[in-house]
Amino acid sequence: MQAGTKKGSDIPEEDRDYYLERRYPAFGNLVPRDVASRAAKERCDHGFGVNNTGLAVFLDFSESIERLGLDVVRQRYGNLFDMYEEITDVNPGELAKEINGVKYYNPMMIYPAIHYTMGGIWVDYELQTSIKGLFAIGECNFSDHGANRLGASALMQGLADGYFVLPYTIQNYLADQITVPRFSTDLPEFAEAEKAVQAKIDHLMNIKGKKSVDSIHKELGRIMWEYVGMGRTAEGLKTGLAKLKEVRKEFETELFIPGSKEGLNVELDKAIRLNDFITMGELIAYDALNRNESCGGHFREEYQTEEGEAKRDDENFFYVACWEYQGSDDKAPVLYKEPLVYEAIKVQTRNYKS
């Protein structure tokens, strides 16, 4: 069927392909989001997408509504339905038609999108970073995500770190600080740090190119999506790394920040963060190229089973990777490995087929 020629409710049952239920009968559309996302993109890449762009698949709530009732489904997904209707003028909780006693509700058009970065700041078991006295809690640290993006992990991590971990662990640090006098800012270390930050700001403000922060940021996102996205290859990652270096060069020579460095300058703030994003993008690409396996949210197309499932290599990659940027694209980043140790569980390969 040509993309965009029919509404979801107009597609006869015999012409529908519930591809997740077909591939993963035991889980259906409840498979983890990395599996569901890759499957949706694969369908669209092969010409089975809907909408005028062909970059969407239908998410049909009809069976759930019939089984659980509309009130229950709206209680769970009502805010999602409302947002979708506001954007598309289509209400997924509204009955579209009934054929031979079977009710069809308006399906939602969905497609994978990047909205989250897994991993984060290294912390120890007391949530303290490598900088003594600096703690990182919630989504910004790396500890709870593992190799995949889990549903509601942000909520879980914020609650667990804030309520159950930090109130106890930070006391261990503060107890030793009671007798320590307050630091003075009249020290050479403070002066050196302030000078470095000021030099960074002056450098960004003095580039005076012709490209906005947002335009360079958009190009960074396009490269990451196209070459370092859901399905990765060695060739694509090498191309992506080369393009990321071009983006950094563009940032260093073509950036334009309006206004001044005095007072609040939102564009300056965005530029400082974008500089970090470019570095992070490069390190993610380096790690993806180095990790010759498929594991969790990292999927290398060269490393998959005949059925298209992830092929792990625990013998060579059973560790947490931490990459250190060396301050210049002329120098390769340094890899630090933290071995994974499991005492209470046995590590197994995921299987959603049965």
C-alpha cells in the first residue's frame, strides 16, 4: 500500500501487519523500546511506512480499548491522547468505525525520535563523582541505565537517588567536613579557573562567523541520527566521525553569537553547551565504532543473528566504557574500562521470541 493513501481505520484487517506481534508473539508491542524502535524504522525503510512522508507506523489501541474499556485506557494514556489530538486533530480514543461487530478506533502515527542520552557522569556507590565533594544524582549519572534505555528510569533514578541513597551517603562526606575551615577564593587555583572560563567565553564571542548556534546544533543532530543512530555500521560510524570533526571546525570558525558576554546571554549559554555536545557526540561515535558487538541500545548491523537480533560479545566487551577527550580532535580519546561484576544474577542473552 502506498504511504499516506489511507487512514488507519480504513485498512482492512486482512491487510494489516501487526509486525511486533508477528515477530515477538510472547511480548507483542510490549518489547523494549530499542527493539520496537528498530522494528518501526525497518518497516519504514522498506517502504511500509504511512503518512505522506512514509516515516510513521500505526499504533492501534482498539484491542486494548475493547479488552480493558475506554476509561481504563484513557486513565493510563489520556494525556498522550490529548497531546496527540492537539498536534494532529485526531483523537486516538475516538471510535472511527465498526465493521461486523469489530470496533476500530483512530490509531496513532508514531516514529522513533531521539530524546535521551544514556550513560552519564561516573559516580561511586555513594553517588560521589571523581571530584571529591561533588555528588551527581538522578538522570545525570550513569549507574542505573545499563546498556539500554528503560521505561520510567528517570523517575526511578530521581526518587531512588534523592530519597533513599543521597540522604545517607552524603552524611559520610559531610561528617568529615565539620572541622574543615571554609575555603577562600583568594587562591591561585580559583584565579586560574576563572581565567580559563573567561578565555573560553572570549574565544566564543570573538569568532564572529555567520552561523547560529541552532543551525550548527541541528547539523550535529542530523549526523548523529544518520550515522550514530539506532542501527550502526563501521563504515557509517567512520563517516559520522569525519563529519563530526567538520562540525567542530565549523563551530570554531563560523559561529556567531549575538549580544555581549556581560549579563544574561542565552545564545552564549547555548554555545557553551553545544561545544560539550559535539565532544559527547564524538565520544559516543568512538565507543560505538570500538564496540564490535550489539548490546542493549547499541546495535551494530554487522553483529546480529540471522533473525535480526542483537549478537553480544561478552568475552571482549563485558565492561563499562569511559572515554576521556584529549582536548583536540588531533588526539584520539583514551578508553578506560570498568569490569562488570554480577554476583546475584546470571547474565543471559535477551530473547523475546518465546
